[in-house]
Amino acid sequence: MSSSQILSVDEPALPMGARTQQRRLMIVFATVSLSVTMSLGQFGSFERGSLQYWLIVAPALLFPLLDLHELLKTLFGRAKLLLIMLLWAGSWCFVMGDARAAMQLCALVLVLAWISTDQAEIDVRDLVRLYLLLVLIGISVKLLSDFNHYGLIPGFSDPTYGRLRVSFYPNVAYTGILSLAMLMVLTSSKQCAKSHRIALVIAGYFLVFSFVRAALLAALIYLIARYVFGKYRRPRPRRLFWVAVIVGFGFNLAIFLSAPILYALQNNDLVSTLLLRGQTNLSISEILYQLYRPWLWSAHLHLFFSSPGWMGWGSSYQTMLDAGGTPIATTGSESLPTRLLATYGIAGVLFTFYLVRRLRVLTLRDDRWACACFPAIFVLMMNWGGVFHPTDGMFIILTLMITRGSAGFVGRSPVLPLPRYNS
């Protein structure tokens, strides 16, 4: 069967030149972003207006506009929820004189719509080359300088950062989450896993020994869902959809409701040591404060409900969050869906609705791999949302899995024609 006969559920046949062009743009986007990010330390950030800043911002602003016709077709088609969010919340921000929040929302919508176009795809072979190149660069930086405080083998890291943790990035979160993304892509099919055994082993090693808890939890959720969905012979789309939604939302709800359980068990030495930093006799509010994620979700929701007309606080939400006394030094970006509520109000929920709608399309395609990716990535969005910034190469890779699914990654395995449904 020729490639022109292989159609996804909601995608017309497109010229191979258009697909190849966007495939190259997306891997260039990821390469530049992930390479530049390697120059940041564990707690570093890009200075606004610096060369590094523009290297990661420019592709996010320019690349989606290179095929304006396809972008607009997507925004007025399958991504109309994103367009509504942009017009609704963006107009409010301009009326309130908050151009910065409006521009940030515009960047998010443009890049996410670009990832959702018919041409959006990444060649798995290019992604593997990029990952291995980043590992080699990271090893070289570690051997030639003291910039990276983490070791490459457990037991050789700076004790301040966790002696047993390993990382080829100076920022351990990037090592763990990028390795998680590679694990998910390379296990999308048996053929893909066999073709890239070495990269899969390396990704598994850095994922496990980075000890990034959010990435490890997401990996566990993905692997269980991947196994369960793979066992279905002819699963009903409705079953795939609801299992993925319940796991994704339910896991975060369980974390949110865990404070009363920890309150009852806090005098247990094991619970206190592993989950409460060895402390006891804490109130429920103190436990929420220490767990941080439930505290942050509550803070975001409080800001949302206290905002004028439930339209959020725009770019001033950060100042208001700091005024509440954050448990750690943070920008409050660890949870993307709730941060959008605090920033853009009720319009921000359309972001989550859009992802759920794309999941529904993926279930109609019987794309079980993408359905297994959804709950894991949603949990990651709620617990480590900082990597889902539209200028971040990680955003491209992870979000592509749940907007385009298997169709977004070429070179993974032959794709069989499926029945056509509307998106």
C-alpha cells in the first residue's frame, strides 16, 4: 500500500512536500529549544531580550505562520475551541490593558494549532538522533566543566541535589521528562522498540535514575494503560475514551484528596518520612502546603473564582499568587490547566476541552497508543506544567502525541487505513 493511500481518520491526503517541510520545521524547533535549554542550570531562567531568549521565542512566533492557510483552516476547523479561547480571553486582556497576557495566549494558541494541522509530524529517526546528540553533548559538558551538578552514574552527584540522581541536563527535570517522552514514542509499536533498542535503554536509564517523581508517575500510568489497551481485541471507542479520561482526571483528583488520608496516617514513620519530610502533628492545611501541588491547584482555583466575572487576573496572577505565600520559590507554572484558569478565567477551560475532544477523535481511530499517552501527559501537565510552554521543544513532542497521535510520528510502523470519521 502506498503512502498516499494511508489516511488518518480526519485528514485529507496532502502533498508530501508540505508534510516534509513541516516535519523539518518541527524537528528544527525541538533541536534549537532543547539545545539552548541545556545552557540553563537547575534553577536558571532565560533573561528577557537575551540571545538565548530569542533563539527559543523566534521559532514559536515565526514557524506557525509559514503556512498561514493551513493554520487558519485548522483554527476554524478542528481547533475552533482554541480560536474561541483566544478571541474570548484575548479580547478581555486587551480591554483590561494587559497586552502581555494576550500575547502569551496568542503564542500558546498558535503553536498548539500548528501542532494540530494535517502536516504536523516528526520523524522518529530524527527524534532519536536528536536525543542521542543531546545525551552526548550533556556527557561532554559534564566531563569538561562543573556546570552540571548531577552525575552520570548513581552516587556521583552533588549531595545537595541528590547523590543518587543522574542527569545529562544541568536541569534534572529536563532529563527525566525528555527521557519519558522518548520512552513513550519508542514503545508506540513493537517495530519501533526493536529498531531503536539502544535509545530505548538509554531513555529508560535516565528516566528511572533521574528520580523525577512526576515523570516516573506518568511513565507508570502510561505503561499500565498501554498494556491494558493493547489487550483489547476490538475495544469500543467509548470505553477507550472514558478509561483514559477517568485515569487522567482521577489520578490528579486522588492527589488533591490525599491530605485527609495523610493527616490520619502522619504518625506512621514510613508515611512521615517518605511523604511529609519526617514531620508529624500537621494540620490538613499544613499538609496541603507541604505537598505543594494540591496547595497550588487550590490557590489557582481561588484566584479564578475571586477574579472579576471569573475572567482571571491576566499577567498579574503571579503577584497575587506570591502574596498568598507560596511553599517554595516558584512561578506557579507547575500546573498548566489550572494556571490558565487563574490567568484567563473560564475561557481557559477550553484548552482542556480541546485536548479531551482530540482524545475522542483518537479513540474513533482506534489509536490505542495515543489513548494511553493521554492520561500520562495530562498528569504531567497538572504536576510539571512548566515544560508545556509554547516555546519549549518538549511542548512540541508531548502535545503532538495527544493532538495527532500516531499520525504525528512517522517511521514508527506501517499504518493501516481506518474508517473515516469527522473530527
